[in-house]
Amino acid sequence: MPGIAGHFWIENDAGEVIWDPKFDSYKLICKIRNADHTKPHYRKQTPARQREMMREHILPMMSGVRRAMNEGWVPPAEFWTPQSHNCASNTCRYKLNGGEGRICYGDMGWEQTDGKVWWEFEDQVSDEEYAMAGAIATQKALKNMTRKERRELAKKKKKNEKKNDKARAKYHEQMDAVPRNLGKPPMKVELTTAGKVLACGAVAVSGAVLASMM
């Protein structure tokens, strides 16, 4: 998703991750990065950064869909299905569907066999840095693979790319179906600059609108 290098997920008051959908593409990523897909790691960004990302990517989407629903639009069943590489949309739909917990933003990755963490979704990393790190990790992984494993990996990669393309197309189709220009001015959402870190590390900001979403 353009503008999102990191990751959105849902935590409870104790700071535990209670909702973050898993996808088959994660297994492929972990195989390439020599990581364990069953050992995810999360690292929250600063309160200020979380507020910024909420303002840019969560609030506009939630207010638009909620406004459409208030006007009588009924989302189809598939609208609620999580889509790969659409973490902002996924968390929005989860909350709109009555899900508990708070939306958090930061970095997400998996533990590697050497004990380090591969941050696949890392906030504020340049494309050049990401490409360089990815190329190095990929070369290391390929050197340790047999020819058969490489062929299987290539097949899985191609299959996942097709799957992701279909998922993205479906996502855009669903979002295009949300009614626009319903005769009401866009909802004006204001956030105060004052925020505090809760027990779970999520950001609390004043305002009834945001409070109802988090």
C-alpha cells in the first residue's frame, strides 16, 4: 500500500497482539529470509508517528466507509475478508465489524535462525536500503538451496504473485463499490497533539471520533 512501509495490527490493553491476519505469502518470505513464520515480532513506532499514520491512512478510510454505511450501504460478505498487503484496510474493517482492541502501527517481521529479526515491514526505510538488504538476504538463502528447492521456490513465488494480484484487484473492486459523494460534506476529523502511551504502548488521543475507532 503506497505510503505504508510499516505495519498495522491490533493489540489489547496488556500489549498482546490479538489480531493480525496471516497469509501464505509470509511463508515464502520467511523461506527466503531464513526466518520462522511462526515467530512474528512487533515493534511499535513512537506515539507521534502512530498518530501521523492513523491520521493519514486509518481515519479517512474509516470515516468514508462508516459514512456510507450510515447512508444505507450494506457491505457484501467478502468486504470483511482480510487482503494480503492491505494492513490499514484490514484493521479498519476489523474495527468497523466490532472487533476489540486498539490499532497500533510500527514494524513487523520474523525471527531468523541466527536469533536476529528480519523486519519485512519496517517504517521509514528507503527503497534503496530495503532493496539492498533484500538482495543480500536472498543471495545468502539461494546459496544454501538445492536446485530442486530453487525450482519449487520459483513456482511458489509465481503462484503467490498471481494470488496477490487477484487479492489487490478484488480489494480495489470492493473499495470502488463503496458509495461516494453521498450529499454530505466530508467528515472533519481533528486530533489533538497531546497523546500518551497506554499500558500496551498504543496511542491515546482525544476526540470522540478516534475513540470510537480504537
